Amino acid sequence: MGPTLRQVVEPVTLGEGPHWDAEEQALYFISTNDYTINKYVPASGKHTTSKLDGRTTFIIPIEGKRCHFVVGLERKVVEVRWAGEDGGASLLRTIVEVDQEYPDNRFNDAKADPRGRLFAGTMGAEYEPGKFHLKRGSLYRIDPDGKVHKLEDNIDISNGMCWDVGRAAFYFADSFEYAIRRYDYNVHTGDISANPKIIFKYKDHRLEGIPDGMTIDTDGNLWVANFDGHRVLKIDPRTGSLLEKIRIPALQVTSVTFGGPALEDLYVTSACVNRGVEQTPPAGSTFVLTNLGVKGYPNLSVKMN
């Protein structure tokens, strides 16, 4: 039996940053252009949302602080308290603000690394539909003590972060590079190597669109959202092989993460941003792919003192 796709959440404008909370058995995600944080509980089918004062880019639970999250808000990482019901989210503090030299920048993708450090990347502004200020983004690591480390700069759009601790690898996508990078990664320090290796190029496989969000399965294969490509890609980063292409009924596929009781379900977010062509439903929906024959790793919470 092949993969099965199901729509689970109604369309939002720009769904992104899915995070599966194994304790709650719930999916958190954001809708950037709607300024919202979102929660979906598969057992009940309940979808709740709360609006913040700016473009949201990621939501990740804070370890040991129930109902507390780090949220990307424009160029800031903020701490938000939210009980998960409609409305009611409160901004408690700003943890860090970056990219002061580019006031129109914003955060994009972010994940907690295997030790709970926050890896978060920025991007330049979209000055007209589909056109961005390039080389203005950076990749940061924010340690539990709040110290900020700039790991990379001259980035177009920071995307697709995941780790393979057994192979000491950190995978990352700068979307307009149309490729996936591999860095050497030190789990003890959180440092990444200065010279990444390109392990997958879109042009080698005649792919359209750009790489967006990404996750990794326990076999070490990458699952990549193919924005402007209608697809989720399965890639072997050790060989650069394209193992599988799964069509999604949305052009703008934005991100993926494993979830469900056994981490065997792949949740897929999407967007319906009009860049000259109207994106009709189910574009913008959150979907779930089942029967993939693989499982993922748990999404981790951020450690933040």
C-alpha cells in the first residue's frame, strides 16, 4: 500500500514551522501572513489559533515550562504563554532581536537542536510578489543562557534544518541556492563546520521550485518540502539520490515534520499566497501523509533559562 494523503486543517495564508508535541499529541504551526500561532489535535480534530502583533515564523515549546513557547516574530525571538485555546496568547518578553542592519528582515525557519539549543535563520524582505532582497539573511544559534552566535551570513532564505547525530551532520537549505547543504556538526558545542558540502542539487534532478522546510527519518533520509513544486521529496543525503516524489495538492508546499503516536505520520504545511496567480483550496491546508513505511525522530523543545 502506497502513501495516503489527507487534509487535516483548513487553509491558512502561509502555513509554516510545524512542530509535533509528543506529550500533548498535538501539532503546532504558524501562519506568517495571518500573524497567528496554531494548534491541531488529531484525536479531536480541533484546530485553535491566536493572533500576535506581527508576522509569526515558528513556534517551539520551552522545555519545563508548560504552555510557554519561543515564537519567531518579525526579527525577534519572543517568549509567549498560550494555553492552546482560541485567542489568549500573551507575549511575555523578547529573548533576542537580530539583523538590526536590515529592519525589514524577518525570521523564517527554526528548530531546537539535539541539545535544545535554538537554531534560527532569517531572510530578506519580499519587496514585490516573489522577489526578495537577497544575501541579507543569517543563521543563528541561541544557547539556553540567551547568548547569540551567528553561524552563517549572506543567506537568501534560511530553511530546512535537521540533524543526524550519528553521522555528526547538520542539514540546511538556503532556498535560492536550489540545493541542500551538509555541515559537520558537534553535538557537544552546537558548532557547525565553516565549509559545508552541497549534497543535493535541484538541477541534477530537473526539479522545479525551491527547497523549503525539511525533516529526517530514522533511516537517515531527508524529507523536503518542495515549494512551488507541488511535492514532498525523499532524499538520501549520503548518495544525493532522489528516492521518492509525493505530489501534494498545493503548489506552495512549505514544511514537513513527523508526528503521530509512533512518529510514522508526516505532517505537511502549505501556503496559498497570491503572487499573480490565485492559489485555490486545498492550497494553504495542512495535510498528513501516512503509510510511508518510515518513522521520524521526536521534535525537541527549546532549553531557555
